[in-house]
Amino acid sequence: MILTVTLNTALDITYRTPRLVPHTTHRVSEVIERPGGKGLNVARVLAALGHETVVTGFAGGRTGDVLRELLPLAPGIPAYAPPVDALVPIAGATRRTVAVVDGSTGDTTQLNEPGPVVSPAEWAAFLARYEELLAGADAVALCGSLPPGIHVGAYADLVRGARGAGVPVLLDTGGEPLRRGIAARPDLVKPNADELARLTGSREPLRATRDARRRGAHAVVASLGPDGVLAATPDGVWRACPPAPAKGNPTGAGDSVVAGLLSALVERLPWPDRLTRAVALATATVLSPAAGEFDAGAYGELLSRVRVTEQPPQ
Amino acid sequence: MILTVTLNTALDITYRTPRLVPHTTHRVSEVIERPGGKGLNVARVLAALGHETVVTGFAGGRTGDVLRELLPLAPGIPAYAPPVDALVPIAGATRRTVAVVDGSTGDTTQLNEPGPVVSPAEWAAFLARYEELLAGADAVALCGSLPPGIHVGAYADLVRGARGAGVPVLLDTGGEPLRRGIAARPDLVKPNADELARLTGSREPLRATRDARRRGAHAVVASLGPDGVLAATPDGVWRACPPAPAKGNPTGAGDSVVAGLLSALVERLPWPDRLTRAVALATATVLSPAAGEFDAGAYGELLSRVRVTEQPPQ
């Protein structure tokens, strides 16, 4: 079983409207609701790849109820086993995110609520649940921002918990939670270009990726959008690129990188194969019109076309 | 008791953000949820004026649950008796509206969901409830747009129902539902300038208001924003203006006009006093920083300062 942790889950709402014009009134033509937050997105991709997946984190209020109701819904994949819901209830209401998509261009305007405050008792309840779940986990992913009320070193604590239980742990966050978390020596971190630059002070990907690894992570896979990924690992340094830049909706591509890396890790694939899967999944996600879903046909086809090149040792 | 009907209720969500920039991501600093839809807003103002009020219409889904939970909340007014909830449950989920307020300027960008489809059985259940409620009503207001699934002549039917029960009926809607509704001879319609122009083809308020009255309404009160109201009634034609243009948030000012007219109607006040109250309430609503609430102090002070002038007969 693969466990994903989403402390700041969200009910993701997508509105379609011809064009967003500030300070005017818009009639929304289409409303889509989905369970959101990075860890839930990762879990859906893992489930679509056929992996047994459990999600934890927090859900509360009416928005949390809707999120949990939507979690089992299948994305039209035969024999899809949805992620198992091990979310911890909280008193506050799960935040909403609103994405307003311009119908003509596909450009998206995003509005993110801050999320509910998590109480110390709720955090303690989560820690107990996390420890139980680790006992049955082959790997764990810690994903996304921290909600209000949770201390900035929380991910560092969760990394140490996973390592203590002997469970490989991937951390996908940014800012100070990433800085603290990386020092607790996770097996893998997956920053994007901005998170990497903020962590290391360098916009030069190869240099920054190697620097991030020296800060404590056993491996660093930087997701560089249309340029694919760059990985600094104990076995070497690789770059993996899609065969051509994909045009489409990049929402969820980073989460697909995490799902690709994590599934390949538990299948004990060598690094080049892990990176190939991550880039093929991310590219197939961009190619799918629905945010956060991947085009299964494109994924299969891309697996043989992603280019992985080893980089010279430092 | 005053009855208000809101067929397309909404959960009104207000987001505050420094500035809305299309195609970027915004962290929302403040989230406010309120029961919405014109008839609910009218009912809250009526209740704040001390009138016993009942609300009906439709509510469904988790958003409908939140709306009903928020309905009894008092706006900090002593001895406030909230509107009584006589909403009819439906299978579909009550729509949301999202208002994004720019923190610096107060400019608002509005996103309105279309609303759930109402089934024929749900419409029949509403009609039965409406008939029961009319038996105890001193006046009824029919407010806002029609949700999908309800025929365009619905308001005309509801106007005839009220007239059959001997209950004075006010209609506040636009477009074809107003055109059909007005032909069923309501006691009062309250179009704004745009609705009036669309109905009559004229942008000249006095001419258009008189024309609207000839189409079947016993009285027409056109709300003209900062210019106050213009009323064509069986007793004469009046214009009522605030003492000075009010600067603030005009959201809900039209609903306050309806509440002022309706409360003064059941109190059997003469037309000039009805119009004074309507304009004072609307102006006090613009002056209140919270959308849809009115500044009680300003209201009391404005009552003696609204200017009502009789217009020459045609």
C-alpha cells in the first residue's frame, strides 16, 4: 500500500466562463467539483496505475463531506480501485479552491482559500493515525502546503516518523516546511523550479538540484515543467525529457511526477525507469483536457519516447 | 407575516484579495458565506425592521444545508427575529455565487453558478407550500431569476395565486419572466433601469415607468441607483431622491428598496412615505460596509432627508 498525506486538502471547484473580466458579473457555464490537494491528486494517479493507495490528512465541514463523497468516484478506468479514505475529521471546514477557466484560451485564474485552523488535539489525532498507517505502507508521500495551526517543522517530524518505521518517504512541498523537512533526511524531495530556487538561492537547475541533495535528501528530482525532470541520486545524475513540448493544461503535472516516482520506487525500478515513468505521466497529464487526469493512451506511447541522459559527475 | 419567494437561492461567498489579476493565482485573505438570492436578502431587511417574515423557494445539497444553517444568524440587532425557513428541499445542490472584492478599491468581480434543475415534482411541492403560506401572509414578494427547469411563466402563475388569495404581491425580476409576470397584474413591480429598458424599449425613466404600468402592474417603482426611485401608482407619480449621492457598496440596495416598499405597504402608509422608506433603506445599505446590510443609524437619519416630489400627470 502507498500512503499519501495531504494536510491541507481542498475541494477544487472549476468554473468555465467565456472570459474573465475584472469588476464585471459572469454567468458560469460549467461547474466541476473534485477532491483536491496534492496528496489526493497523487493518490488518484497511483490508483489509476493499479496501486493500492490510502489517503490521510484532514477533512471537515460541509466542504469536507463533499470531498469525501467524491473521493471514491472512478475516472472511467476499468477495475479502478479508488484511494481508501483515512482522512482525520476536523472541526473547521475544508478549504475551497476556485479555478476560473477562460473558455476561449484555457487560461486559468486561481483563487485559493487559506484553509481551516487545525487544533493541537486534531494534530495529535492525525499523528496517531499516521503511525498506524505507516505500519502497512510500502512508501509514503507528504504533499502540499501546511494549513494554519500546524508548526513549520511538521513535515520534518513526519519524515522522521517514516524513517523510524522503515518506510521510504517522499516530500513535495516548498518554502520553510521544505527547508526543515529536507534536513530530516527524506528519501526523495520533488521541488519545482521556483521551490528549488527559493531553497538554494540558485536558478541554475543542475547546481541547485545537487545543492538541495547536500542539504539532506537522499535524492532530489526537480520538476522543470516542459523541460522534464532533473534527478540527483546516490546512483548518478540524470535528465529526463519528453520527446516534444506538450501543449495543454499543466494542472496536476507535478503531482503525476510524484505518482510516477513513488510507484516506480515501490516496484524497485532503476532510476532511469523511474524518471521515464514520471515524465511520461506528467506529459500525458498535460495532454489530457481534464485537469489532473492523464491520457492513458498517450502515457503508454510516451514510455518508449522519453529521453533519459546521464549527466557528468560533479 | 410577510412572505418572500426565492426560487433561485444561492450561497453567497465573498473573497477578499489585494487585486484580481486574470490568469494568476490568488491567496484569499478573507472568506465570508451568507444566504443569498434576492428574496432572502429582502427577508433579512424586513426582519431587521421588526417584521415577521417567512422565506420559501428551494434549497438542496450541501450548499443548501449551509444556507439553511446560516439563515437564523442574527446581524447584531437587538431582539432580531430571523426569517422563518419554509424552503422546499430539492435533489440538486443550491448554487454558489462568488464575489471577489479587490481589497484596495472595493471593486467586485462576480461569478454566478447557474443553479440546480428543479424537477416537475419539486415545482408541484413548492406550489402546494406556496398556497399554504399565502393563507397567513399580509404580502408576498417574488424575487430574482428562475432556476433551470422552471417555465418562464412561473411568476405569472404565482402572481395569479396571490391575487386569488387576496394577498398583495410584489414582483422583482427581469427579462421574459417580468414581461409575463406583469401581464398577470401584480400590485407592484420594482424593475431597475436595465430591466425597465429591456421591458419597454425606452431609456427615459418617466416614460418607461408609465409604460410598464400600462402593461398590467397596479404600481411600478423603478430603482435608479444613486438617483433614487421613480414611482407610477394609482395615486400619482413621484420621484424620491437621497439627499446626496451615497458612496459605498451598492450590493443589496435594490433588495432594500423592495423591503422598504413591502413593509410600508403592510403598514398601509401613503405612497410618499413608502418611497421615503425605500430610498432611506437603500441609501443606508450602500453606506454599510457589509454587502446587503444597512446602517441603522444612517437609515433613521435619512428618513427625514429623502426628498419626494410629485411629478405632473401625463
